[in-house]
Amino acid sequence: MSRRVRLSAAEARRIALAAQSMHRERPACAPDARHFRRAMQALQVLQLDFVNVLVPAHYLVLWSRLGAYDRQRFDRFVYDEGNYIEQWAHEASIVPSDAWPLLAHRRAAHAPSKHNPLHRLRNRKAYLDTVLDQVRRDGALTAADLPPLPGPTRKPGDWHRSIPRWALEHHFARGDLAVSRRLRNFQRVYDLPERVIPRRQIATSHDREAADREMLRRASLALGVATRHDLADYFRMPPGGVTARIEELVEAGTLACIEVENWNEPGYLSASARCPRSVEGASLLSPFDPIVWYRPRAERLFDFHYRIEIYVPAAKRKWGYYVLPFRVGDRIVARVDLKADRKAGRLRVLAAHEEPGVHVGECADALARELRSLSDWLCLDSIQVTRNSPFARALATVLPP
């Protein structure tokens, strides 16, 4: 798009959605590698999350853009061709394999947290060396393939992680190991980087400033228009450390510093950004979709205050346990608490709420269509709506059991 010095709030929304490839209807045909590649190019980073209340969240990110696709086919696309890898980027993520050298400084700086049980392990270095030796000798393995080792006492509610898994995760974070694939239960399979990552990426190196500058450039492509904090958050970079790199991108013409309506700080517009005249379609959004994962940006763009309430006690939840935003066009118009009841073959709508100023009937019709599509994709036979709000009752009338 041509250089701008000021954007309206509506233009900023359309640019943000277009950058994420959400400005057009989903493909009419069954998505294939071309569609996966286009979506991943727009995302740059796909945050992994395996909470399975509905479907692991990263699969939902692709579904929001592509509609019904074959998840196993997508997994093969990610893990079998060498073009994508898992890394700590925006949390645990899938990124293009050429991000490996960009994240080298982060891997080199990794140190176990003070709560890591490896600190209390006698002969820790020798044990970690033994783990690497076994991978070199035996090839790709999981934590279950390593000899068991006593770990810390598990407290109620703790996320279980064995000492072998702590060791493998340590080597992964340091770059001594890479993830070659995931098992059906989502468990990581680890191998040496040179067996997983293309040789040219292993051999490439960047100085810290060049790496940070490139990550910010990629963030700007994925965001379209963003603040300094938005850009830093995309690859989880310290906001205070990116100012000089952003200024260099502005000087190079990669970014333009602009004003955006209702934003209290400068915006940065990518030179590649597009501003479509309109945004089509509707989609439920994963809690970890880049459209909403940085909550201040979601509120600034869509006037949408969003928090995940999984860890909030049930009595204190305002919206529900696993609540997804619902987008129509360039607005977020509702939020819905969903659960896949696989045993009963039912998609359960535990709560549904429209946003202020939304036409209830039109929104309910659009959400009903989206829920039917989602239910079909998840191979669920029916949809059950809990009628606990006026909007939920309107939704139930267009979704007969």
C-alpha cells in the first residue's frame, strides 16, 4: 500500500487481519500444502498449545484461516519436509527452519530456572552428557526411552515432567537437540539438530543486532501495523531492547512510523502491508491466535478485552473455561465457551455472549454456521447449547439439538 502518515481504527483492523491472511473467505477446496505454506508464511510463528478441551489450539489457528483440513497432513507438512522446526520463539512454537540461526543467541543464553529439578541432581553434567550420548548412539527418542530417574515429589495439580524429560527439554532449549516429530499423544521425539534441520541453516550465523532486526521485520509482516510493544512481543523480545532496531528498519524503509486513531503511542506500518476495502468471512479464534494473543493489541484494535480463565476458579470466571472470540468481518462480535464432548459425540456450547452493539439475530446466525462447520471438522454429531444468556438462547433457536 502507498505510504501513509495516519490510519483510522478501521483501516488498522483491516491491515492487521490482511497481514494474517484473514481478509478473505476460506478455500473452497480441501486445503493442501500450498494453503499450509501460505498460512504459515502469514503467521511466521505458530504457537503450540496442546490443551485438548476443544482441539489443540495451534490446529484451531489453521482452521480459522483454512476451514476443514486434514490435521495429519498438516503434521506431515510441518515435520517431514525440513521447512519448519519447533523452537522457543513466541513460547514453544513452529517457525520456518531459517529462524534457527536467528534464535541462536536465545538458545546460547538459556539457563535452567531456579525451580528446575536438574539443579538438585547429583552429577548433573554427567547425566546430561549421557542423555546426549544416547541420542547420538540410538537416534531419535522420547523421554520414555531414557532410563527412569527419581524426580521431585509431585504436588496435586502439578504438570508432570520426569527427570529424563527435563533433561531433553534442557538440551532442546540450548539447541543441543531438536524435535523431529510428535507422537499421536503429542509427545516430542528428540534428535540431533543436524538430523532434523537443513544443513544450510545449521551453518548460517547472524550477529545479535542483525538477528533481532530480522525477527522484528518478520513480526511486522505478520502484524501489518503495530506498536513497539506489539513488534517485540511477537518473538518475545524485551521491548526496551528493540527501539534501535526498529529505528534502523524505519531508516531502511521497511517500516514507516505513523499515527493510528485511538492509539496512545506511535504505530509502525510494514512496507508490505495491504489495506483491503473490506474483510470477508467469519471465524472462531484460538486463544493463542496472533490476532488476539497480545491482549493489549486485541483491546486496541477491536475494543475487545480478553483473558483466558482456565486457571481462574470456576466461581470467579466471568465468561467461561475455554472461551473463543468470534470474528465477523473486521470486528470481534461475540465470545463462546466451547468443549468437545468426544464420548457423547457432541460440541457443547457452555456459554455465549455477544459484544456491545452487535445485532443478536445476525450474530447468532453467523455463529451457528461456524459452529456447524467446527462440529463437522471435529467429527462431532451434534451441538448442545446451554441457554444461560439471552444470546445463548437466540443461538439455541438456530441450532436445534
